[in-house]
Amino acid sequence: MILYTPLSEVDIFGTDPEAFNNRQFMNVHGRLVHAERTAEGTYRILQLMSTDPQDYLDASFTPGSVISN
């Protein structure tokens, strides 16, 4: 992916490298999601990675939803 923007890399990706250490891709109910580990030990969904439009209609995969692993 190529991103053409007048913004700097810091404006797009941020400066906190610790935030990237808490993120991972994982399977949740057979769907691939990009999730971030919270301080409570649960995971918060950042992005659903699916080619099936029906998956995006499922409220449990909404970005910001909390899942326990």
C-alpha cells in the first residue's frame, strides 16, 4: 500500500512504540482481527480482516469491541 499525504510519518503512525508492541493479529470465532491488548488483559478490536461482507454486519466484530482470550 502506498500512502500519498502531506502529513509526516509521526502524524500518521504516532510516536509511541509501546503501542505497537501491544497489537497483534488473532483469530476470533474463525475471523482474523487486528487487536490491541488492554491493561486489564483483554483485547480490543482495531480492525476486522475479512472478505465476507456478512462479517462486517456482526456487531461482535465492531472496532472497539472488547474480547477476552
